[in-house]
Amino acid sequence: MKAMIVNECGPLENLKLETVSDPCAGDNDVVIDVKACSVNFADSLMVEGTYQVKPILPFSPGVEVAGIISQIGSKVVDWKVGDKIQALTNWGGFAEKVAVSSHALCPLPDEMSYVDAAAFVVAYGTSHVALDYRAKLQKNEWLVVNGAGGGVGLTAVEIGKMMGARVIATAGSDEKLAIACEKGAEFTINYKHEDVREKIKEMTEGKGANVVYDPVGGDIFRQTFRAMAPEGRMLVIGFASGDIPQVPANHLLVKNIELIGFYWGAYKAFKPKVLQDSTRQLFQWYAAGKIRPHISATFPLEKTASAIRALRNRSSSGKVVVTMD
């Protein structure tokens, strides 16, 4: 089979298309013929060798795939060859085939495409669990979503709106903000041209943000942190800017602010039911037509490095997906 392989961690140029042996299913595994694999920020970090998960070299990145089961292990009873599924892998998704645990699969709704399926669970799951389970977002609260034009940012806008919040979207281009409006943002702020802190105060009539969802870090984190309401909740989702901010603890104290770290993947190990319940709800919303991933670009397998670069450079909106056809 063909796969995008990293033989040495470093720049994206180290990611090369190679022919490798097909995977085999272990007793509790299945082999998937991959149709699509979405690009996540973790893929870039994994190639560089800076991600918290460090596969043994050589490896293929890619953690979120959709496809068809082509082989099952001897102890697998809930799945069969030919089933259409979405799966979360530790890595290995940017390949024509991948072996994964049978416990890491979700069946595809009939109306869901492979591209949508590959782009769905991590982005929507991150926003749903963060806003509902961690921040406990309430109806009519003010939600500020930083990086609102990105893959997780757009899903946070969409889910925040569904939960009844009043959503303020921040992004660095008017084009991305227009997409955020389509997903339900009530107000928008272009942080390259506007004073974010002052605009939030103005839009909320001086109240401030009840919840801030931040996958960006850097200056936008610092500006929105200073525009929070008393008893506000700051969700730390990631650091797409590459700048990990430091937080003045006295501000947490004086305004009774909660700083909430959130890593969706960790729940797979220590509280999987949270993710299972969330995923079930998200697929129900999809089947009802209430949520749809925004796919800004698809790339063929051999252009995986370009797909990751588009995400890393923040030149894309929504999700970027690699397809095998």
C-alpha cells in the first residue's frame, strides 16, 4: 500500500510518499480501507516530533479516518467486512490502509460522506465536550470563540449557538468571519484591525465574556482573557499561534475566573463515557441536519504535506481533508 511516511522528525518536507507493507488485524483490531483522513494540528506536531504522543520511527501521521472495513481480527464480533465506519487512530491515517482497535470505531450514518465523517468527531467532539461538560455553557451567556474560522473554532460557534449562547467570533480575516456568521455568530471581531477587548465590552454592554474558547493562544488569548465577566470560564483548547501565554493569577483571584484546560484525546483513556455520550449526540444532530462540517479543501494523499501546511499556516477555514481516490 501507499502511505505518507516520516523517517526522521523535522519539517513537513520529511513527510514522503512510500510503498509499505499492508497492515494486519490483531485479534481485537480491524483493517480499514481508508477513503478520507482529516488534517489536525496534532499531525504537524507529530511530524516535528513535538507532540505529546511520539510514535516510533518510521510512522505515518493521521489520527481521524473514514473508510470501509476490509479485515477483522479473530475476536471482533461487533463489526464485519464491508461496514462503513469512522475511526480514531493513534497515528497511521495518511495511508491507503490502517489497522485500529475495534473499540475505536463509529458506524457512519447513511447520509454522511467519507469526507464529512473524517472531519467530524475530533473537531465537533472537542467543542461539544469543552463547552457542555467542562465550561457548562448556559443559555444566553456570552461566548467568545477565538480562531473562529478554523476547524475547531467553527464547530464551537455552531455548537455554542445550538446551546443558546450569544456568540462573538474573532478571526484574522473578514472572509473567515463571514463563514462564522453563517454558522451562527451574532457578532464578529477582526483582531488584526479592531481592539478586541474594547469590542467585547461594547458588544456585551460592559458585562464581558462568560466563556472564552481559545485554540489560538498568544495575543488573542491575552486580550480576551482581560475581557471576561466575573465568574467567567476560559477554555484553553490549543496554541495554533505557537505562543503559549502566561496567565496572571491575580486576575483569576480578583474576578473569580476559572482557567480550564481541555485535551479531548485524554478522555479516551480516563473517562471514555464522556466521549461516547458526546459522539452519540453529535451524530444525532448530524442526522437531523443541525450540524455540518465546513470543508475548505481536499488534497490527494501525495499532497498531505501541503494539506498540513494549509492548516498550520492558518490559510484554510474549517477542515482540510486528505482523500485516497
